[in-house]
Amino acid sequence: VITPSSPQSSRQPLSDDAVAAAVAGLPGWSHAGGALRASFRFPDFRAAMAFLMRAAFEAEDLNHHPEWSNVYNRVEVVLRTHDAGGRVTALDVELAGRFSRLAISGGA
């Protein structure tokens, strides 16, 4: 998994090969429409909302915020770096990994 080494380098667009390699290490994530995408299904609405709350703290920790939506027990996440022309960066990969760990621990 790619991790940000510095704030500036973490906001540089990744090559398509680097994104493909990163996605291979992120179960449930795909690279489509120029962004990382995942859909998490939780046991119920409460579990989905708990995930969103914990995920918000992770996003704030990285100062990198997702596009997401919630319908009952499903959370859809789209990650791309707007500062990098809407392309995928190491920050997106890092946040995707954090979200995956949270989702698994939350029952997704």
C-alpha cells in the first residue's frame, strides 16, 4: 500500500499502474471514473452511521475528505484529490485503507 511520505508528494497524481497496484491491495475498492470507489454494507443503519462517524475522524486526521452517501445500511465512498485535478493520489489510497479497516471492524 502506498503511504504519503510528505504532504506535497501525497497530493501528486498517481500513475494508472500505481493506482492499479494500490487497488489490488484494497479489497472491495475499484478504480472507476478517475476515482477510488467502494460500497460498504453494514448490519444496520446504526452500524453504518458509526462507521461514518469514525471515518470522519480519519478523514480529518489526514485533512482529506471523501465524497460519500448513506442509504440505510449502505455507505458509498468516492475518493479523489481535488487539489490534483480530481485524480487519485497517495492520500486517497491511505484513506481507502483506513476506511477498509474501519468497515471490517464495524461489521461490513
